[in-house]
Amino acid sequence: MRGKRYSDETIIKILKEHESGIKSKDICRTHGISASTLWEWKNKYQGMEKSDLQRLKLLEDENRKLKKLVADLSLDNMILKDVNSKKW
């Protein structure tokens, strides 16, 4: 998997430029991104500050850990049900 070219802080700075009134075409040319990338970033990061971004990262990490925990527990539960259903 390819790494990110721009950090989240850089993305927020680029979006702040866009909010200040610079045309999206000029921003895309300056930073070497496509218009669709700019709009995807705008949908995801619009109105965020650095503190909001850090909180989002923490929540995403916590969500990832919880999903893994639920998957592991579900697998354990299925194994126990399978073992208990067999007649000895």
C-alpha cells in the first residue's frame, strides 16, 4: 500500500488556502493534486483544526482496536459453540 504524499496538517493548510478565496484550479496546479482529490479532502477535513484532527485520529485508532476485539471474541464464540455442539 502506498503511503500518503501529504500529511493531514498539510491538507488542512491547503484547504485553508481554498477557503481564503484562491481558486481551486490554482491550488491544484500549485500543489500537484487533482480537483477530485481536493474535493475529497474538503469533504473529509472541511472545518477541522489541528486539535480536531488529532481527536479524529485517536477515535479512529480506538475504533480499529474495538473492531479487532469484537472479531476475535466472535471467532472464539463460534469455536466454543462448535465444540459444545459435538457429542462426545
